[in-house]
Amino acid sequence: MTAAVTDNQAPADVAAAIREVKAKLRGQLGDVAAVFAEVEEAIKDEVAAVVAAREAGEEIWPVVQFADIAAGTVPADTVEAVRRRGCAVVRQTFPRERALDWDAQLVKYLEQNKFAETYSYIDDGVFGGLAAARPSIFPIYWSRPQMEAREDPNMVATRGFLNSFWKHESQGRVWFDPTRDTAYPDRVRRREPGTNSGGLSPHTDSGSIERWLLPAYQQVFRHVFSGDWRSYDAWDGAYRTEVHEFESTVMCSAFRTFQGWTALSDMEPTEGVLHVVPIPNAMVYLLLRALQDDVADDDLCGAANGQALPVSEKYHSVLLPALTPIPAVQPGDTVWWHGDGIHSVGPVTDQKGWGNVMYIPASPYCEKNAAYARACGQAFLTGASPSDFAAEDYEVNWTDRMTVADLSDVGRAQLGL
């Protein structure tokens, strides 16, 4: 591989680096077309099974009751369903009334600090190349509802349950501690009734061209790139905590076992909600698809540095029939999907109710996550935006922002304070 490809810094000549790495990976794979044909056949079978189950009225998204997580009594078949599908809804992670109160507090926080009068939408480029409407995602990070939800024992228990699906010790090393939390402060979404939205086309986060170019990601996907794709385990944390995406305005500085959000309003599957491809191993297909002969030598199926990795009809049509919306959710439910999960946001016309969420993922303790959390802790002290996001810093002078004195011991530890 070209010496220009290193963690954190994109190569000066991206096209040349892509050509070089594709030649290397094709050499490792040998009969690239034959390996991909096996993968494609397996993925077609999985997609067909998802579609058949959905058409039969079966629930594709596993549903977990938080009470079972708290009691340690989640049924074995539910656990297996989460592992198979790579996504879950956790019912009543928080009581409905508490979530509704958080929603009301957010409204007050935004109004008293005149957010609507000062907000200026910035296109950070993460969704460049994707079909998307102007988002309803607000760059707010330090409100009381967000901080209280992150540090709440119910959230800690839920994230611990989700972390347990991952193999945290392998290759003779301990990659992360599934029992400890770190903070990954993210934003809120507030979508008004009556909204018309084109949604967001399918994609994955946490790296685009990095998934092929970075040495650490090549280790993560070592079985895929050697042709032994059946040995790839989407739940193995090996080397994932050593991945450092290329510096950009859209990089993620943490390892997230699951991406997630907390519902603050009732939402139906038809109301512009999250969809996922509930096949954790779908990443194998994405990686090998880019190495096929119909893709230019300097192209990775449209992947571009500093943008989400697109999943398109042109290259990935086999996967798209499996996209499945979340079931109906209510305030206090939490929604989770594997960190590699292919996901989209459905379009909506004349939305019937609010579509409000707080984005809170699962990011277990490792040095990579702890270092970013400490940086976030310093941003929290001043009200600045976390460094993974545009430096909009709306909350620096806001009233009623959460303070260190308001945090629990867990909340302080999550931020390295």
C-alpha cells in the first residue's frame, strides 16, 4: 500500500490510493468474481428471508422490554433475534411521561435561548451524494434532557446489554470494556407535524473510503479481504478500536457498537422513520462489490472521503428490498442498530405528529472512546460543540445549560470529568 495512506490523514491522491489498494485486495482474494458470487448468493437468500417474513406480517425488528433487561430475563429467542438482525427496539427504556417532559424541556430550552432566531443551517457534507431533504437535526448537545438521558441508569443498563452482543476479547487482546460507558454527545431531531420530507437514502456511517484504505479496517475485515468471508464475524470487536477515520468535518472519533436514538414522541412506521437492512453481514457485500470489474479502478461504488458511504440502486440493488422501517414507537422507547448497519430515513408527506428524538449511541470504554469523551468533557464545560461536529457553538452563552454540578458520578465519568 502507498505510504501516503495512514490513520487520520487522507492520502494526497485519493484516486491513486484507491487504485493501489484495490489491486492489492484483488491479489489477496484471487478469483474475485467467484468469491463475490458466493457472497451475493448468500445475501440474496438473507434478503429473501427478510422480505418473506415481513410480507407474512412478522416483526422484523426485535422488540426487547426494558423490564427484562433490568431483571436479566430477556428471552433467549429475543437475544438471538437481535444478533441475527443487528437492530432492536427497547420498549420503555424510560417512562413515557418522563420522555414527554424531556421533550417539553427541550422546547423551553430552545425558545428561551432564541434558537429559531439564530439558527443557520450548515451543510456539513456528510450526506453529499445521498438523496436527502434539509434535515430537522439541531446542533444542540448539552441540554438537561440529553445529559439526564445519557447518564440515566436505565440507559447505562440498555447500552451494557447491547455491548454484550460484541466479542470484546479476541486475538489475545481486550478491545473494550462492555460494562463501562463513555459519552458520545450527539444532537436532537425535531420534525414538526405537517412536514414534507424526502428522507435520506441508504448509507452507512463510520467511514467511507476508510473501510478499504485504512490498515486498521483491513484488519477488521481481514477474513473478507482474504476470501475467507464466512469466517467474518460482524460482532467481533477486534481492531475496531484502532480505527481512526480520516480527518474531516464528518469523522466519528468513537467506536459505536450500536447507533441509537431515544423517542420523545409517538411515531408510526409510515411517518418518515428509520429503516435498516437487518443483515449485520451486509458489509461483506459492500466491501467486495467495489472490487468487481464493472467498477472503475479508482472508484469504490461512489464512496467519497468525508461523506457517508452510499448504498445505491446502481451497485447494491440486491440489498435494498430488505430495508425495513422500525415498528411504531412511543416516547421513552429507544431504537438501536449495529454500527455498520445500512440505514435510511423514509420520506413523509404531511407528517401527522411530531417526530422528535435524541441521538444517543452505545460507545463502550476503550482508550479511543475515552480520549474523545475527555475532549467532549472540555467542550461541555464551555458549551462548545463536540469536535466531531461543526463548531457552531450555539450553547456557549445559553441559560439553563447543564453544569458539572448537575451531573451524577456516572455522568462525570462518561465525560472523563
